[in-house]
Amino acid sequence: MAAVFSAVAAYAMSITPIVLDLEELGGRSSGSISVTNPNAAPLPVEFKIRQITIDERGNITSKTDAMDDFLVLPPQAIIPPGGTQNFRVQYIGADGLEQSRIYQFLVDQVPVAPKNDGNAQIQIVYSITGLLTLAPMEATSEVSVVGGGIETDDEGKHFAAVRLRNDGDRHAYLSRGNLTVRQKDANGDTIWRESLSPARIEKEIGFGILAPHQERVFRLPYPLERADGTIEAEFDARDQK
């Protein structure tokens, strides 16, 4: 997703990886997520997982607790100053998935009881979210470009937007492929072009997850000099399954 999954206050704690891809039982059904505490005080945290759905713009439209689908060890921890805690995530749900499921994991700082010294205290707690996916072992993705257009923001600036569709039963990522977008005038001549590598897409647009049998619209963050013409795009999924 372009902006859904992001670290809130990176100085409070850091997570690696921010995206964890798993498969159902019989595949790669487990993985580890490392949380580092850069602070001078112990950091109590709790690990949570919830299944989510997203709309064509990448906004989360529903959240459902999914801790019963996974075994997380440990579910809670107190990370010492400067220390790192590894959380092992193991899928334990039903086998035989028909298509990928999309989850969100959360590492929440647990509030601690304030000192009873009669002084007013303000306590700030942080939460970092990441992306967790679960795919059928043999499923594949099938991503294609189905449209393009020009969108205008509230400030009157114009941007190229591309609509992609995943017709497969496995999720895919915009940020793991190559995207080329062109703006053509009425004569068919290219008046603007942008070629994006996976690294640029992840940095400038986001992960861009495409759920199975879903269409997503991605607006490129580069203002166009002209608002006329048409938008054409090509997407190479590279070696995504």
C-alpha cells in the first residue's frame, strides 16, 4: 500500500522486516520479525495481528482480529535498552486456502503504571504497523494494466494515474516490478515519460499490494506540465510468482 503501513516515530522502536510474506501449511508458514529498542529505558511491547481488506486506493476498509490464525512467540516482551527482540510468527490456521489473505501486524508499546509521586505526568506510547501476507502454495498472480488517466488534486496540479488488475489467486506488489508510464498528446507523440524501478516505486509510491482479483489505482507523485492527452502504462511483474 502506498501509505498505510509506516513507522510512527522511528526513534521509539524499529522493525525488520516491515513486510512478511508467508505461505499456508506445507510452505513457508513461519517467519521472524525483529523489534529494536534504541531508548535508554526498557520497552514493553505487545504483538497483534488482524486481517484487513483494502480498497482500490489502498485504504483499509475493514479490520478483523486474526490472532487465532497464528502462533506468536513471544506475544509480549520487555525489550532492554539498546536490545532487539525476535518475534516468531507461525501460521496455524486451516490449510487449503483458495487465495491470498492480507494481514496487518502491530507492535504496540504497552503503557506502564505512572509513578505515584503526586506530579502530573504525560505518557506517550507508540505503535508500528507492518504488512503480513498468507498465500496458497501453488497460487500465482496475474497483473495487467487495465487503464490510465490524468487526475487533478485540490491544488489544481495534474498527475498520471494507472489502474492495474490482479486476476490471480496470489497477491502481488507494484514495488516488485517495473512500471513505465507515458503521456501522449492528440497526435500520439510522447510528451512525458517515467520509468520506475522496484526501488523507486517502494520509496516514492509505496509497496502497492494487489490483492487477488482486485483492481488498484496508483497515482504517480510527479506533477504533469500539461493536463491533456492520454496516459499509457506498461508493467513488468518480473519474477513474482
